[in-house]
Amino acid sequence: MPWRHVAHTADVALDVEAATFEALCAEAAAALVALLVVDAGAVERAAGARTVRLAAAREPVLLHGWLSAVLLAFELDRWVTDGAVVRRVAGGLEGDLRGAPFDPDRHGRGAEVKAVTWHGLSAERVGPGWRAQVLLDL
């Protein structure tokens, strides 16, 4: 046989709960950053902020875009988010990523997250709150 399938585990799932969709996005960002750096607590609060604006009608699409923005800020701009303020706006979502430049000596590099995947992605109301499941490609 010239080929074979090889089992490979290269993903991690986030399971996030919050009272509102906005809080769900903020918590999901915190969960992602906790994978990216060893010590997210070492990020200087209020060192700066970056604004993210997304347009989409459905919550799973907004959550995917939001987490992708957090990941891109880290990987491309070397920006570590230590918190977020998220707002629903007409036609989408707007949020401020608070944080600081990544310092490998202070923060430590955690897992290498390649992408936020669409596989099994969900963001939905559950009872009085919200719940999301997100699969990250490592």
C-alpha cells in the first residue's frame, strides 16, 4: 500500500460559558491567551488597547472572527491581550483588546496555535446565558 492514515492529535477545544454573548467573547479570548503564553498574569494592564471591528449576523461567525483577531494580534503584531471589552453593534461586534507587547522573557511562550477552526464551532444561548465550543488547531 503506497499510503496510510496516521492518527494525529493536534487540536485543543475551548468550552466557554458566560452570561452574555459579549462576556462569552471576552472569556474565549482569555482562554486562548492562556494557551498562547505561560504567564498571562504578567501582562501589564492598561499598557494599551487595540480595537477590533467585525461584521456578521450570526454569533458563531462573530466568535470565530474575534478569536482569529486575538490570535493574529499575537502572532503578527506580538500583542498579548490581558482582557477585552466587547460590544454588540449594528451588524456585528466591536471590541477593545487591552494588553501589551509580547515579551518572551516575562510571559513565556505557550502552545503554538495555528488557527481557530470552523469544525464543530458553536456559540448559542443555553438557559439564561451563553455557551461556546471552539476547536483550535495546534
